Amino acid sequence: MASEDTAPNESVSFSVDPFSKGPGSIPEHSEVQTDTSPNTSGNQPSGGFGFFKGSGFGATIANQVPPRNFNANRRTSVSAEALNPNDFKDDWKPPVHQLTQQQLQRLNDSAVKNFLFAQLDPESLRTVIFALEEKRVPKDTEIIKQGDQGDYFYVVEKGTVNYYVNNKEVNTSSDGSSFGELALMYNAPRAATVIAKTDCILWALDRMTFRRILLERTSKKRSLYDSFLKEVPVLKSLSSYERSKLADALNTESYQIGQNVVTQGAEGENFYFIEDGDADVIKDDKVVQHLRKGDYFGELALLYDSPRQATVKATTLLKVVTLGKSGFQRLLGPAVDVLKLQDPTKHSN
């Protein structure tokens, strides 16, 4: 697509709802060293209907298929540039690509719903959308190579990609997922190789636009939630990378004394962690459990796509962080199976 100097058509608009309508980013292992150590803290939360011990995000080992070379002309040196969003030059201008109405519609149906884009204000989102470049990648193409310098952040519109660390397969992701952000954020070499498992349609965002538009917002949000997530017992086994990916998908909600967070019989849309305050779990008008900071609830309705099994009511000023249904399914990954095993409703006979 040709780059244009003029601003894009002002009539284009986008609708974004990353948690209930479209996919977000999964914990892609393209830039992560997986922590699969078990939780040995012995400190389990007292809250929630069903608890899980963190088991990490395990890796599947496979031999790497020799790829086509998508990276032949990429830079391999590593920049020493500091990670400071305030250092960007004021005269920076983002690239503007000429997008067809069909491409804009496809973006609105897929890439725009990526969790990183979903938190942007309309002006920033518009800048990102027209800076995206479509890349059609044949099967077996090497999209990024471990050790190279990062130049693009990628969103997968269609297709499946595999992730390799030291020639061993560690993960797979498909439509709606994204990868490549850490090398851009930290000016570090690519920590993994990403290869197209199928023919893929990708949207690539250049390094400077990513850093200027997305980095500042994402860094602030990750810092805000990281210290809290470290103290949640059920998340003890997550690596710092996995916590950061989880933080990206979280939102904060506040409740007054006596307010219901969830109501028995209602449809479940979110999974909750208590950041501050206390709440009662009420089932059939009886208080059956008390929740406090670090406890969680709401998992059963999402696990089984069933109505809420109980009401959770704030007994103090209450602050919770929420994870939407799609994020729950992707970011907790294998832990979902552990949640099912520890479902108390299966042990109530």
C-alpha cells in the first residue's frame, strides 16, 4: 500500500469492544521465557467459588521446520535507545496508508478489537489504524527471528502462527492474537522466532508509531496493576511477562457498601479480583463466604457459560479489577482446567 501525505477520509469510524465482541491478545511466547514452576507458597486465597493453584503456562516442544526468509533485509543490531515515551520528538509524524473501504471493514471486524487498541481514545485509534500495513504471509514464512531487532508489532487477522525459542516450539496462536511488542518496548532483541503455520493475513504497526501511541498508555497500565497482581496468591506462578499481559486486559470497578457486584441468576461476563475492600457471598439469601483483598470470584459462570451461582455484595467500599470473558479464556489458558478440577460444586455430595 502506498503511503499518503494527506489525512484519511474523516467519515470512517470504528466500534471497539474487546472483551465481549472480539478477540484480544493471548500470552504469546514470541517474546517470553516461560515460567512453569509450580506454586509452592502454600498461600491460597480464601475467596471464590472454586480455587486454582497457579500452574504456569506450559510449553509444547516440537522441531522447527526450515522457514522461508521473511526477515532477510531486517536490521540485526540492537539499539541502545532508552525507553522513555517523553523523549519522542515533537515533529514526529505517523505513516498514513491508503486503505480501501474493504480493508477498513476488515480492520473494524478484527484488528481494531485487539486489547492494545481497545483502550485508545478515538484520535489515537485513528492514527494507529491508518498506520497499519497489511502483510500477506505464505505458510512456513519466518515472520520474526530470534535475536533480530524488533521493527514491527503484528496482529493476526487470519491464520495461525507458531512460536519457537531456541528452535523449540513453545506456543501457537491464531485469529485476533498479536505478537512482537516486547522487543519494541524494551529495545531488546527478539526473544523468539515466529513462523506462519498457515497462510496468514497480518497487520503490522511500525516501531515508532507503536512506541509513540501505544507504549505510553500500556506502560502506565502495566505499572498500575503489576504490584497488585504480584500479591494475588492464585497468580503467584505467573512470570512477570504473563502478569503484564494479564494487566493489559484488566479494568477497574468500584462499588459502594451494599452494592451488588454480581447477582445470583444473572449472566456472567467478567471474572473478578478484589483489589481493596471486603464483600459477602450470598446464596439463596444466606451469607456463605466472606471475601477480602486478593480473593477472586465469578469463574464458574464463565467456565460453564451458566448463570451466576451466588450474589457478591460489597460490605465496605470495594475496588475490584475485572477480566472479561474472552480474556479469561485466553490469558488464564491451562489454568482453566485446574479451575474446573477445583470447582466446589462437584464435591458437594
